[in-house]
Amino acid sequence: MVNKAKFSKASGKHGPRADRALALFHQGFNCSQAVLAAFAPGLGLERDKALRLAQSFGAGMARLGETCGAVTGALMVIGLKYGKVRAKDDASKEKTYRLVRQFVDRFRAKHGSLRCRTLLGHDIGSARGMKRIKQKGLHDSLCPKFIRTALGILEDTI
């Protein structure tokens, strides 16, 4: 069962957004979908549209093992919150890029990489890699940690 305590860096606990994200992940949605959908209501994005938008970013972008889905979901959240919508609004663009770099630096410092295949230790895009990931239970043991990290950094950022 998901802990209902409010997220705190000191305690390692998490709050309602983490509860929503982890519930979605455990229902079968990918990391990117879970992170984006947890923030979607507060950003004016319908849950179903958030889930559709983030679908292709799961498993390191469609099982390519590239950038972790929790990271790509978080970057979409930052873009929705601060992204440029007027051609001459370079201040928003620069703020968005600065926040993305800060997010990436913190995530990488905690987990050592942004790459799904590196984080899981196996290539999620290959049959052999997927078999090992399943045998070792890595999807269920590691991915929720990456989601929690992404949510914690986002809570601090936005």
C-alpha cells in the first residue's frame, strides 16, 4: 500500500501526487505517464490527454532504453508550467531550460544516469534484457524509486 504521508526530503515520505503517480504505475501505466498525470490537473491538462501524451516516452522512449520515463514526464511538467508560448518570450525559454538542467543534475546525482537501460542495468528494448528485468523484479523495485525522485525534485522546483 502506498504511504499517505506528505513528501519530505528529510523523511523520504511522499504526498498526494506521489500516491497518484505510484497508483497509476502499479495499474500498468509507464513512468512517464505516471509522473505527468500526477501533475496534470494542476497544469490544466486532462488526465487522459496526459496519459496519451506521455505514452510514447515510457521505457526510455518506446522501449529504446534511452531517457528514463520518470525524467521525460518531469520535463513535460516543467514545460507545461513554464514553457514559452509567445515567440519573443525568451525569458520563459531560459527559465524552462534552467529548471530542466537543475532537475537533470539532481536526478543524475541521485541515480548516476538518466538512461533507462543504465538505471535498470539491462537493455529494456531487447528480449534478453526484458527477461532479466522481469526475472530480477527490477521494474517493480527500481522504477517506483525513479518516480519518487522525479516527483520530489518537481515538488521542490515548481
